[in-house]
Amino acid sequence: MHRAFGRWLLLLVGVLSVALGVSGVTVSATSRVVLAQTVESRCEGRATPLAVGSTPATGVTAEASPSVPLPIPAEGGTLTVFAAASLTDAFNRIGDELEAAYLGLTVEYNFAGSQALVTQLREGATADVFASAGQEPMDAAIAAGVVEGEPVHFTQNRLVIVVPHDNPGGVRTAADLAAPGLRLVLAAPDVPVGRYAWDVICAMGSDPVTYGADFVGRVVANVASEENNVKAVLAKVRLGEADAGIVYETDLTPDVAGAVAVVEIPPAVNVIATYPIAPVRGGDPSLAQVFIAYLLAPEGQATLQAFGFEPIP
């Protein structure tokens, strides 16, 4: 019950934030100049599109764990997981499965943008596990000393373009993101899905035959706001506050199917976003290990795939 309430609360917060205009940062003329400089730098240092996020800089690739119960404290306990917002639905299901398998275990979540979670951990928030939607936030957590052990990459994701169901901006292909006057909403560049979105846009910009001259500059001109997490991007598109946004494929859950339409990103320019996880320093290592092991086990991998995530090759 508490997780079902949490799912609706997260959605409600996203919708209310958009309605009140506080979910992200509106891009002004001055901030657009800064954004253009940031994007230009990222485009110059961009990796090959399909390699972005797919080969971890730190950590190891997931390996299947045996499907056997792991020991937890006899009195059970509360397992606290800090996880990227894009993992909300899949992790809530996994929490239900774990609580059913381990009597006395309670799983609690804090879902937010990965970079925000690192900030919370730096400031003293307590948790047992941190699951990031990208390697850079995990690297920041390692540098800050808030996680321990070797992070494990347990799943991966891809990006799609979403538009309101009636598609007022007339977005038919990825090239239309540069159409004059389009209201584009993205996650901020320090959010994993925001970085991935700009990697995709940079890759498109390197192909002027397909996407036209100065594609990246024209897209920058269309960015209306930058959001704190992927759920806020989806909420703005869903409410018609934007003509298009870029989100993870797994964000296309049944509850949004009737409100948005999807425009595919060509595989040649899309990215593979990998997700690392690690125990949090000062947390309960036995509970952390239970959660991580379950994610890597066939049962956990099956649940992730049921929500659209892909296994690590």
C-alpha cells in the first residue's frame, strides 16, 4: 500500500510542479547562451553514440546471481533505497517481491534525479543502496565517499521522443526537434537523461545531410525549460506544456499511453544508458546485498525486463 501511494504521489508531485511552474528552470536568453556553450563543449567531446553509457568507466557488468535466499537479520529490518526516478515502477514491483520473500523486511524508496540523490547523500541522508541512471552520478558518489564497494551495472535503457497525443508541434521525425518555434523540454544537463538527450542531439548534429545545418543550435533555440528529472519532462509533455520531450523508453507506462505519442530516435544516433548500483557507506550491508543480489538474479532481471529495461549484454 505504501508503495502504491508513493507511485501516485510521485506522479502528483510532478503534475502539480508543472502546474505551479516550479518543476524546472525556464530557459531565458542569458541561460540559453550558457546552455549553448555547455552543449557545444559536450558535442566536441562526444563519444560514438551507441557507446555512450554502454561501457562503464567504473564498476563491473552484472552477472546473474543464484536464485537462492540471502540471509537477512532475524528481526527483518527496513531497507532504504535511493534510486533514479526512471526506476520507480520497476523498483516498486521488486520491493513487493522482496517483502513477500522475506518476512519482516520493509523496503522504502527515495526516487529522484540521480544527481539530486548524490547531493542528499553528501549532505548526510541515510540509505542502504544507491541506484543511478548513469555512470557520472555514481562516479560523483564514489568521489564523495558516500558509497562503498564496486558498483555493479544491472540494466540498461534507451531514449525516445514523446509528444502530446494530438502532436500540436507536428513532430514526425527526430529532425523536427529543430523546427522553428517548437517548445522542447529536456532534463537539465546534470541529470543523466538530460546528458543522454544532448548526446543524441549532438550525434544528429554531426549528420547535416539528414538533420540539416546547425541542427544543434536550432534545437538549443527551442529548449523552453530544463527539468530536475525525467518524470517532470514527461509530465510537461503530458499536460501539453511542451510540444516535445526526450525521456527513457521505460517511462512509457500504460498510465501515460493515451496522453502521449512516441517518435522513435534512429538507432544510429540513440544511446544505451546503463544503470549502476552500489551499497551506501554507513548503511546496512546485509540488506544492501539482499537487494543487489535480487536485482541480478533471474527474478529481478525478469521484473526489470517486464517494465521495458534491457539486460546488460
